[in-house]
Amino acid sequence: MSADRAFANRRRLRRAPLWAVLLLLLGIAQTLLVVLTLNYEAARAQDQAEAVATEAASALRRELFGTVQSLQSLLWGDPSASQWRFDAAEMLRARRDLLHLERRDDAMALVEAVATPYGESPFRWLPRAQMLVEAEAACGNARRTASPQFSRSYFVPQAAGLGEEVIDVCVPLSGGAAGFMVATLSLGTSLERALAAIAPARRHEISLVEGDGTRLVREGAVRGAGVYRADRVVDLPGVTLQLRADSVEGHPRLIPNLTLALVLGLSLALTAVVLLLARDVRRRARAEAALAEALAFRKAMEDSLSTGLRARDLDGRITYVNPAFCAMVGFDAGELMRARTPPYWPPEQVDEYARRQALRLAGERAPADAREGFETVFMRKDGERFPVMIYEAPLVDGGGRHTGWMSAVLDMSAQRRVEELSRQQQERLQAAARLATVGEMASLLSHELNQPLSAIASYATGSLNLLERPDAATPGEVRQALARIAEQAERAGRVIKSVHDFVRRREQAHESIRADQLLDAVLPLVRLQARKSGTRVEVDMAQPVPRVRCDRTMIEQVLLNLTRNGIQAMEADTPLAERMLTLRVQPAGERRRVRFAVIDAGPGIGDEVARKLFTPFFTTRREGMGLGLSLCRTVVEQHGGALEVDSRRAADGRPGRTEFAFTLPADAPRAAVVREAAAGVGGRAD
């Protein structure tokens, strides 16, 4: 097989020079044929334009000199003024190119003038006196040479914004008379008369142009293509006109005749076949090179990824893994692709993972969630378990057939460590805040505990006295004293337990709890501070009492911070009779939320303070730490809510009011929880 392939390669190499020579000869022949044909056609068209220009220039010159001879005939025999006017009128009637005839004396003063009977006088719209410059120059030349002279052409305006290019001919008078005869000629009409007998001029546009190419007059029924032009100079006494012949033919056509068309057609067909073959070979070579480059680029890209890639066929066998996946699980690619059961599955989870994979391969998983990520646990080669996030997508071949699954695997170990560290730091911060709160309330606790302890001491002393005098004591009196001691001890125990339950660290876990239980946990501490400041505490609880899902310790911390802030806000400026702290719990909207509000009758919060209210370490109290409200907002946001404040400043005899409110997710009824669990998907493939 290798020998046949080598022979085929050598044969292709031997044919390559022949193909090159054939292409070269075809290209040379076709190029020469086309170039020679195009040059011939171009030269022929240019020669025709040159000939037409030469003939038209000669015809125009003859026409103008014939006009001069006709003008000189008017002066033969020194006619009288009336005879000259009659002869001039007859000549104007016979020749349309003559527009105006006039006799002037030696000082160019007008003696006689006759205008053409066809149409308006050329000098009707602009007086002749204003357009006499060219005629005066021509007559000056005629005086010096004693022969007829032509002036430069000029434009004469006419009605409706039109005009005409004219030229003056000055003929000196003979027979001893001093003066001139000036004839005004229409250049356009003169050119038309000159070209009347030239047949080839019909396929050319003949025009008189100035030196810069500006067209003065044109003649011909067609417009020139501007490709083949020929310019000729028309020499006249006193002036030189430039005549241009512009052929209507453009660049020569590629196929001017049938013979050349057949030759070119066959050449082009043969060339097209050769080019198609060469193109196919080049496309194959480019496709192979592009495929190799794409494969190399894809491999380099996949090898450089830190995300693990894994491909599996429809039977669940691994067909491809990148180096990042191998480094993640500790197995090389060969071990992973040879194993029937993935070695990175934890042994205790093999049956569960196999069941999930069977469900996936059977197509029981909805296509809509095929690209959604899911979390599972893998095992490294050394036995270490670690969490991973897997994103899967269908693997489709070039024909659109589903051939397997492509997975992107992310190692979540580092992220879990960071989350755990953050959680521990958050717990420490909350514990410190709770300790700080209890420290600030130490004086209240000492006052609250002093009363039951004093009562216990008094009842104990009385009991001892009764026992020392058995003759005067009755069992009922002793029993009553001991009951009082038990009551006061229980009272002191409740105070200590409420502080202990609040301060001690507990594992953060969201649980379902009644809203009144949250309030009952903090109300003993709240009432301690409220009694000291003379504040009344009112609880407005919705009925039936809603249940919420939250971290109990964290929410109790929030409630205690907000109530203490409200009590402290009323201590300075609020009259004793108006000190009211309201704790309100109500359902919120249609999104299954419960709203908690702490409302005080303090002086309100200013705009400047409100902008910095939740900034860490910002406080308006000298002994405060500035962490309370910042911690409250963080806790509420972790529960999917937002801490809001609505404050009204006290002014013009109106009391102030401040309300801090936040929402917690309402706990779903038991029946709804059961329905949601029953509707869940069985599992994911790992």
C-alpha cells in the first residue's frame, strides 16, 4: 500500500511540469490573440476618428473661406448704400449661418446694419456696442493686412436663457473707401453646413473646443464615448479654431467577430477546465492544511485550558479528555478511556452514578436543561473526594447526528474553601457583634438580676428566722417564703438564659420558624432597655401568625440591633409619654414574603446621615462601633431581601418617625413542599 502511494506521488510530480507548460501556452496564446485583436480594433477606431477630424477641419475651413468670398462679393463695384442693403438682405435670406451684417467707417462707427430674417437679431438682448471688442480687434488686423480677418468666438445671449456661439469676420472696404464690413457668423450653423457632405461624421461627434477642452459648439446626432478622439486645428486669418472628432464607439469589444468568438470560446473552455482541475487540487491542499492547522490550534487551546473537558459516546465510554481533566482526577488519558466504569467515581456512589448515567443515555432527561450546570462529587486517584461543577452539551457530528456528550468540568475545591472561610469569618463577626451588644447592656442586666437576687436573699433570711422560732412559725409561712425564693430564682434564670441563648454560637442553618418565636427570643432583652428609658413596646402581629424560613440566630441579631437603635433614638428628644416602639409583622405582596418593621417615634434621620447609614464603622453615638446596621443589611441580603429605612424628621410641632423594614421568605405550606418534591427530576448523569 505504501509503495502504491509513493508511486502515485511520483506520477503526480512528473505530471506537474506538463500541466504548467500547458497552462503557460494556453495563457500566452489567448493573451496574444486578445491583445492583438483589441489593438487592431482600437487602432482602426482611432484612425477613423483622425480621418474624420481631418476631413471635418478641411470642410469647415472651406466653408468659412467660401463665406468670406460671398461677403467680398457684396463690395464689388462699390455699391451704393441702398444697393448694399438690398444685396446684404438677400445674402442673409440665402445663408442661415449669417446672423448680422453691418458697415462701419474707419473709426468703427456704425453706418449700415442688416439682421437675419430668421429669428431674432443676435444683439437684441445685449447691445452690439457692448460686444464690439472682438470685432474691433479683427478690424484692426484687417486694416494692417488689408485682407479679411476673423475674430475670436464669443457667446451671444438669446431669449429664454439660451444663447449661441458666434464669430465676426471683418472685411476692409476697397476702392479707396475707408471703412469695414463686419459679418457675424453662427459657428454651429457653419459647422453644420460644413459637415453636411461628410458621411463618416455621422458616427462621430464633431465639436469646436477651446484650449482647455471646453466645448463651444457641437454637431452630430450622437454623443461621443470619449475613448477615441482626434483634434485638428482650423487655421483662419486672425484666429485658430480647434476641432475635435469624438467617436461613438467605446473600448473594443472582447469578441468583435464570429471567428474570434469561436477561438476565444474554445480557448476559454479549455482554460476553464484546466483551471477547475487546478482549483480542485489547490482547494484540497488548502482544506487539508486548514484542517491540520485547526486540529493543532484546537489541541493547543484545549491543552492550555484550566477547565477539564470530557467527551463521551452514546454508550457512556470516554472518548476524549484534555490534560486539565487528567490533572484534576489524577488519571492519565489512557486509563480513563480504557475503563468501562470511570475510576473517578467514588466507590460508594458507583451504583447511583451508573443509574443516573443510564437515565441520561436513555434520553429521559429533557433537552432544555442539557446545558445547565450541576454539581457532583469526584474522587482523585489518591482517594480524595472533591466537588465539581459539570456543564454538558450534546456532541453533534458534521452530519447533524447526535454522537455523544461533551462536558466541561470545574474543580470547586478552592471555591468551597473560600466560602467556608468566609462563613467562619462571618460567624466570628456576628458573635463579636452579639458580645458587644451584651456588653453595652451589662448595666441593664446587672439591674435586672439585682432585684430577684435581693428578693431571694430577703426571703431566705426570713425563712431562717422562721425556722429558728419553731413555736411562732407555721408550715404555710415557710412554704410561702420558699415559693417566693423559687419564683425570683426562676426570674433570674430566665434573664441569664435569654442572654446565653443570644450570645452562644450556633451553626447557621435555615429553618422554618414562626415569626412570633423570633420576637419572643429578643423581647426579654428589648424590654430590659425599654423599662430603663420608659419606652413602651407594642407588637403588631398578623393573624394567623406567618412562618418564615431563615437563620434564626442571624435574624434575632437583626431584630435586636434595630430595636435597640429605635429605643436609643427616643431617649434624648422624645417626650416620655410618646416613647413607643412598634414591632410589626405582616405578609408582603404576592411573592410569598413576610415583612418585619421596627418603628420608633424618635426625631428622625437627616439626609446626610441617611446616605452613610449602612456604611461600616459609621455611627452617630460616641460609644457605638458602627457595625450594627452594616451587619443587619448583610444578613438580610443573604436571605434574599433588602433592608430599607423610611424616616420623617420632627418639625413644626409634628413628631418624628423612623421605620426600618426588611422581608424574609415565607415558609411554603407542607402540601406545596410535597408537590414540589414529587415534581423534581430523578437525577443527573455524572
